[in-house]
Amino acid sequence: MKQNNSILLDSLNYRWKKRNGIYYFGADWDQPFSAFNTAERKQYLRPFMTSLILFDEIYITTQHLEEFIALFGIKDAHFLFTNNCIRIIDDGGTSVGFLPNGDNNLLMNFSESSFLKIDAIEKRLLEQYKGHSERLLLKPLVFKAEAFKTEIDGAWFSHLAQEEIYSDFRNKNITEFLRFQNTYDNTIVKNEDIVPLMRLNYANKSLIYQSELNIKNLSTESSIQNLVNIKVNPILNQKKSEPLELFSKIIKDKQIPDLTDLYTQNLITIEEIISLKNNISGKKFRDWFESSDYDKAKIYRELLSRPKGITDLILTKFVRWSIPTLTGIINPILGAVASSVDSFIVDKILKGWHPNFFLDDILSAKINSVLKEQEQLNQTKLAENKFGRKIGRNELCPCESGVKYKNCCMKK
């Protein structure tokens, strides 16, 4: 199975939620996902919009089907499935959870969750949209999603991801880059390291899914570029004395229209977006985008000609033009195969696997802010345990330094 013109979107993995001062990941048993607010909906629609223009097929995992439908609405989600734009990776409802392990440690556990299987998702959707005018499209939508799903052994893929984490824990450069507070030789982790561990886990799982399903492109957070570099460089340094840059930029200075605002303002339909991709200058957008005669003005004229009622003023107001951050691993890495590599991902790369990454800086900034906030929460809890009470930010620090708490022990 070779999908050269496909992309895996993993951004929905990072809809992390906070409860009682601790971030948690994935779905609840009673509520599979939290509703999107307006700003968040735009944030998670953007990579879909870019990908709909540039790729034939977009892959998402089963656990994000409900969120996908919430982003687009039932009618448009049904249209995208009917036109084979979206494919589901069905991993049997495999998810990552944390189980108590004593001494405030948590055990990372990969397991199948029945509520993430397609039949359970369909049941919830029918209940959630009871009375909705488009509810009758739900069963055909789910049927189409299931008919064209890509089934994988979720337990095996999760085993590969867990083994990859074991390998990464032995690489001090990775744990420092992801800002782990402790060192580990297994996946029994402390509360303060859940955020960096989940960041590492999701990156590894996405890379493994991408590799094993022959999906050429991955849309993900931008730190993955440094993560892959750190993984591979120790092996390459055995072969060459100087460091080797693994990535090169593939697309330069080619702007594409960000149609998210047009779409959320109901100024352009999903049918018109797909029509734009298929009809721009008489050929599919992706082929033209990669050609030497790419011309932004042609896209502008095509946009004006597609939907009724779109004017120059509306385009100027709602359409932003972006240059996608697309990088790919370059060829010199070939031939640098080590005699023994305990990393599944490094082994694949050294054997010639060349993934492309669409890097989402906004998503990375959000993850970094979560990490920073969690570190501050952890530090506050440590201080409260040390001094036996809750301390106000502007109080004099209980350590008797004479400095306000926010400028003293709170920062340590």
C-alpha cells in the first residue's frame, strides 16, 4: 500500500485538558471529547483546510472521528467521506492511560477501549445528534468511514511505541529537550513528567503509523523535527565527525490560500473547496502547486469564480496566504546503517524511509505553554508541601528571604 499523495493529521491528539491542576489526555468515558469554542475550531480546522487543498487523502485515527464531525458538521463530514477525502485508521480503540502505581507514580498503559471502537462511536453520535436535521446522514457517514478504513493491530503498534519510549529514555538529549524532570528506565512516571511523556508518546505513535502505513506526509507539531534529529544524530556521529543536518525545506515561497475563515463564515462551501482543488487552471491543485508556473494570481481569480457572492473585498478580509512549513529528510543519510539500532524509527530512517513533515508552530507554542503551566503548578505544590500551606504569589516568601514568593521559591 503506497499513498504518495496522502497525509496523516495528528493535531487532535494535543487537545489536552486540565482537571484539578493536572493535565490529562484523550477521551473521558462519559464524554469522549470537549466541545470546540470558536477560536479552537478554527485552530484545528486549519490543517484540514490546507490538506484538503494539497492532498488526495487525509488520515485520522478512529478516536478523532467524533471531533472531525464536530469540526465540519454532519453534512460536510459526510461529503468528505463520500468523496474519499478522509480515511480512518482503525487501531481497535487502542488508547494510552495512566494507572496508579503507588508513591504518586503513574503507570503508562496501552489498552483497547471499547468506547473508542466505531460501533460505540456510532451509538454516541446517534444519541448526541438526536433531533438534529442532518441526523439521518450519520449512519451513511459512519458506514462510509468503516468501509474505507485502514485496520491496524493497535496493540502491536502501541508495543512499538512503548519500546521506542524505552529507547528514548536512554537518550539524555531527548529527555533534556522535552524537559523531563526525572530519569526513567521504564514507563512508571511521576506526575510532573506526564506532559513531556505524552508529547513523546504521540510523536512516536504518529511516526510509527506514518511509516507502517506508507503515508508520505505528517502534519504535526514542529518539535518533531528536533526530536528526529536527536534520535538519529548519535548513530550518524559514529559514521561522520561533523553533525549532519537531516532536514531540508521542500516547498519554498509558494503561498496557498487559508480558507478557514471563508469556510467558518459560510462564504465558501466544502464542495467549492474540493472543486477549487480539482479545477484550478484545468488541473488538480497539488500538481499545479508543485509545477514551475505556480501563480498566486490564478488561485485568486479561481476563488472569485467559484462561489457566488465572493468579492475582492471579502477575499482581502478573510483569506490569508500562508507558506506551509514543509520539511523532508534528505538523502545523505542513506548508507549510514548501524550494526544494531534499538529504535524502530531510527532503524526505518537509516534504511531509507524519508517522511515529509508539515510543521505546526502554533500547535507547538500551545504545547509549550501547557508544559510551562504544568511545571509552575508542580512547583507550587512542592512549595505548599514544604511550607504546609498555600502561599499567595505576592506574599513574602516563607523561606524568610525577604523577597516575594513569586520571585523566590515559586520560581525555583
